[in-house]
Amino acid sequence: MRSIVRRLLSLSLFTLLITFSCFVLLRLLPGDPVLTLLNIDELSATPEQIEAARRELGYDQPLLVQYVRWLQDILTLRLGNSLQTGRPVIEMLQESYLVTAELALGGILIALLIALPLGIGSALTTRRSVVRLAHLVSMSGAAVPGFWIGLLLVDLFAVRLGWLPVMGREGMTSLVLPALSLGFPLASVYIPLIRLNLRRELNQPYIELARMRGISERTILWRYALRGGLPPVLSVFGLTLGSLAGGVVVLEVLFAYPGVGKLMVDAILQRDYPLIQGYILLTTGVILVLHQGIRSLNRALRPDWKRGTDR
């Protein structure tokens, strides 16, 4: 019970630190959200007009007072309205997060379809062709940025061959190119991890004991070796959630995919503070929940792990 309370306190402090830092940094950005909202510049607006709009939005208050008011809105499950559209922030983020989740799941699926066969195959065989193919895919994905892969895919499949749409979200075909652009670099990270951890696990004494008892190699692989070798891979996945979110933002802008990343780029350009603050808060919460879920899954796969080893 004490450890749960301590963990909740640490997560709360971490969330407060992240949100306050971003809250302050937003106010340091060049540009005035009031002028952006009024769609005017300082020369065409009177000081009275600007001050009245700033007072209506609450931006005339000290920074700490604005932050405390925002925290009070969070406690009442309100994130305010967008400065540009007037729509509730939570509603806009829910719609965009569903689209982003669609893209992220597609990219993860592509990564698994590439990384699992090559990682497992290169760990089980000594054939140079398989090992070289796994090494080539891993090095290519790590060396080439995701947006550059996206540009190459657009040029080949959309411009030259005309098989897939260039941008937008019009059915499942629009998901193929962004998912490939996201999944290929992810696969390059996990191929060597799967290969290394699986080979190490296959050399463990309990695997040799299982072979001596006559258990088939297929059963050893899927029931024992993978179960023991996947937790380190899952831990790395938890650590790369932030970079995954960053990659999604770039690809959504590149493919004009209407997810939360593109929404945030537009919000930053328009100085839409409530929308940006809501995004930071929800994204921090989602990453923390996913991280805790991965830790729980690791413990389920490896009950023999001590509590402190996967932190």
C-alpha cells in the first residue's frame, strides 16, 4: 500500500512539473494569442481592444494565477474551449486521438510483421542470407528518417504507380503509406533486440532442460523462449513511446493526416493555448498509463523478476 501511495505521489509531481514547464514555455513563444485570435496586428488594433480581449481570456492575470485556474479546470474535468474554433478542447482531442491511434496501431502492426520474422529467424538460423537481410533492414531503418521513407513511398506508390492516395484520410488505403513510414523505422529498432534477447534466452539452462525432457523446439520457442525474451523488448518499447509520438506528428503533417499531431502543429502556429495545454496533459497521461501497462505485462510474463529490476 505504501509503495502504491509513493508511486501515485511521484506520478502526480511528475505531471505537475511537465505541465508547469510547458505552461511557462508556451508563454515565452513569440507572438500574441490575442492578436492571432482577433486576426489583426498591433498597428490596426487600439490598446483598449487588445486589453479588453486579454482581460476576457484571463491573460491579464499573473502567470501563476493562470496556471492555478487551469489546474482547477482540470479537476472539474474541463479543458476549456479552443481559441480558434470555440469548440471544447476535450472534444477536439478525442476525435484527433482516435485518428492518431489508428495510425500508431497501423505502424506498430507493420513493425511487428517485419521485426518478428526477421528477429526470430536470424536468432534461430545460422544462414548468412537471413542474418544479412535482418542486418540490412535494421541498418536501413535506423539510418533513414521516417519522413524520408514517406517521401520515397509517396513518389513510388502514389506519384509513379498511382496505387495509393498521396495524402488525406479517405479509407484504409490512405493509412498504408503513413503506417509503412512509421513501422519500418520501428522495426529496425526491434529486430536486433529480438535477435539478441532470444538467442540469450535459448542458451539458458531451463531451455536445455526442456530439450532433455523431449519438448519440441516449437513449444520451447513459443511457450518459453519468447516469453522470457520479450520483456526487455517491451521495456524498450515503453522508453520509445515519446519518439513514437514525435514520429507520428511529422508523418501526420507530411501526409496531411488529420490526427492529433497535425492538430497540434496548427494550434502552435495559431497560439491556441487551451488546445496545446490539453494536448500536453492528455499525452502525458496516456504515456504514463501505457508505461505502467508495459511494466505490468513484463511482470506477468516474468514473475521471477524482482520489483526493482524493471524500473
